[in-house]
Amino acid sequence: MTAPPASRELHIQGEVTNAYREVLTVDAMSLVADLVRKFAPERRDLLANRQRRQQAFDAGALPDFLEETKDIRNSDWQIRGIPEDLLDRRVEITGPVERKMVINALNADVKVFMADFEDSLSPTWDAVVQGQINLRDAVNRNIDYIDPNSGKHYQLSDDPAVLICRVRGLHLDEKHVLFQGEAIPGALFDFALYFLNNYRQLLNSGSGPYFYIPKLQSHHEAAWWSRIFSYVEDRYCLERGTIKATLLIETLPAVFEMNEILYAMKDHIVALNCGRWDYIFSYIKTLKNHSDRVLPDRQQVGMAQPFLNAYSRLLIRTCHRRGAMAMGGMAAFIPSKDAEQNEAVLEKVRQDKEREANNGHDGTWIAHPGLAATAQGIFSRVLGQRKNQLDISREEDAEITADDLLQPCEGTRTEAGMRLNIRIAVQYIEAWISGNGCVPIYGLMEDAATAEICRTSIWQWIRHGKALDSGEVVTPELFTRLLSEEMLVLAEELGDIKYRQGRFEEAAALMEKITLDEQLVEFLTLPGYRRLN
């Protein structure tokens, strides 16, 4: 069908059904066009700045606190404030914007649902637009779903979680919408549609247009978002600070600019979040040329590692000093149907959440409703009658230095770990290019961030000729051999029919290409997106 007219400069290439037209309205597309016209050029500059900065790290420089912004770090100021319905965020569930999962997440025993257009979504045109429809229906409390296989009816409870929308990262385009012939930034498309289709209903119901912003690398990028929010507030005659955001600190450069990021967004920011999996991926990517900071097996890189522990404590200290909340990271575990295995899963979740709660985090993330009670119990016990831990300053802590945040990670590299990385990465890539961005694999809910760790670890081991604990050096030839062998393992694990009907050979070819490439591919979702409809 014909796309809604919005601007002679804007063209929708994707299919526009009658249902899609309900969210791709003239007003919504007019806002998209306006935001792209005003803010996309600067987005290109910000991405170019990332490249220039990375070139310095590749040449031997290390990330550090900025000299030119020390006045912001050393002076006293606070963020504008936190809305009432965001003061208690002790447990948040994350998940894609698929209809049944939206209902289940909003009904879970959690305070917040982060509806994700980023790491846990494979952004096909249908998934993106249908996701906007699902969120609109959730905001209007008229969402339901009947499973075509079981006939089970899903509907929203009377007291759903607070909804926060996570938009795509700055690096991702929306290729189905062109502005002056070029693909537009996916983040602006996600933001504009969710805001325009929902802000009135959200404000009328006592909530607001809330967003999670991922993968920022500098306070300049935060300032870009703040200007967008202010522009939209002015355009729709809303008070400054109506739009609220939580930023994920999930890149290594950003952890050195948390004060500056909070300052740049002080009208709109309410919290920072420890996006731990992407942070580990960013540690690898940022320091990819530094042979003394190569990570061991993924399973050994937990939050007890000094560089991750320092990151968590500095985030809490920085946020609470400025009146912002400090959210913990995601437990990627999935409950098991086997009682003994399930108890082991819950014990790992308990240890992780107790560390976060005792450190002073205000809340935490889970990826599955079955973990809600465990996380809720731990945070509720630590919080007591409080809604959060903004009173925990951590001012008594020793100063956290750049060396603490960059400390090399102890551990071993094993053939078993390398084989597991290959199997996880190939299965995730296969799912992603098939349109599924959130996949249970070997007891963990894998998303783009965890798959990135798997494939970049191997790239870095090859790059620096690191040896496994057996003494064997990781070479392109070793990787190619193990990849071939692990494809046979996958075929056996998955069964012949599932393997043949999937796109596993295509995924393996992509995995091989990006792992053996001389230059580290910045995000696997960039070549992956070219394969999506």
C-alpha cells in the first residue's frame, strides 16, 4: 500500500499495511522527517569522532578521564529529578517487543519492563513496526494475544510494570525509510514513533515517555540526545524534563565520562545502567590492539573481576552523588526444568544480585520472569522500607582510577572455551539473520552483546597469537578447523531437520569472515542487517 505522505524528502521502502498505517501516521512521519533533517548530520559527525578516537587507542593510547571537563567532575550539581513511578526500580525485565513477550514481561513480578528495539531484537521491518504497534496497544491497555499453537490467551494484568522503550544504537540505520535517498538513523525512527504514538496516553495515566539509550561513547553523544529531547518537548509544548532517559554505560570510553554524561543530560536523565555484557565487548573492542589486555574465556569474566567491580562501584558513586539512580546488570540465566540444575541457576543469580544490592545498586535486570522472585527478594531485603539506595554514596571508598578500570583480566584461554564461543556465536548469528534477536542457548539468554563477546574474543586471540592453556597457539588455521568441527557438533545437537532448514551454513560463513578479517568488524549486526528484510 502507499506510504503515508509526510515529506517529499522522506520515502518508506518497506511494506505499509493497514495495521502499520496506525503507527506510521502522517504526524509520526512528519516528526521522523524533522528529526532526521535537524539531527542526522551531527550523528554522522559523532560516528566519525568515534573512529578518530579509536584510531588513537589503536595507536597505543589508553582511555582516561578528560582534562578539559574536570570542572564538571569536581563541582556540585544535581540532575533535575526523578518521576514518582521511576523511584522504585528494584527489578527490571528486558526483552524484545514481540507481542506475547511484551504481555508476559509487563505482567511479571517486576517494577519495569525495558522493551527492546536493540540487542534482543532482529530489526526486520515487520518486527520494528509491529513492535511499535505492540507498545502502543500496551500503553493503551488493550493488548492481548492468542497462541496459534496452544490456543492460550494472553492479556495484560491490572497492574503492569512501568514501560521503558530502548531505541537502537547510533550506529544502526533503518534502511526501510529513506531521507533524501539515504537510510535514516534507526534510533530516531524508534524514538519518534514511540514518543508520538504514546506520550499523551502515558502522561494522562501518570507515567511518561521514558527511554533507555544504549551504547553511547561520549558526553557529546549524550548532549545530542538531550537536544533532541528538548526540541521535541518544545515542539509539543511540554515542560522541560518531561522526557526521561536512562543511559546504559556499556562502552569503555563512556565510563570515563559518566559525570559529563549526567551533566549533558541533567534535564532528562534519571539513571545510568551497568550494561555489563556490552561493556565487556567494548573492553575487547577498544583495547583490541593492546596485547596485555586480552581477555580469557568468557565464562571467567564475571563481575568479581577487578576491572568490572571498579566499573560497578564507580557508576554507583557517580550516580548517587548527582541524584541519579544506579541500575545493575542483566542476569542472562534461564530457569531450568531440572530441579537440581535450576537450584544451581538460582544460586548464581543470588550471588550476582546480592553483590549488586550490597554494593549500592538501586535495582537490577533479569532476562526471564522465572528469576523475578529471586532478584526481588534480595533487593527487597537490602532496601527494607526504602524505594532505592540513593542514600548510599560510596564516598568512603578509595578513589577509583583509570588503572582500576583498565586492569588486565586474570584467567585462562581454553580450547573448550573457544569451541563454545564458536557454537554460541554461530547459533546466535543464524537466529539473528533469520529474524530472532533473543535466543536461549545452553541455559543462557543470548543477545547481540553476548554473541559479540564470543566472536571478538577469538578475533583478538588470533590477532595477538595467544596460546591456549594446552600451549597451542590460536591461529586462523586453528579457528577454521574448530569452526568446521563445531558445525558437525551443532548439526548433531540440533538434529538434521532443524539444521538443514536453518541458515547455519550462512551464519558460519559470516562468522568465519568477520573473525578472520584483518580489521575488527565494529558490530556483527552491521553485516547481519544487510541480510535482513
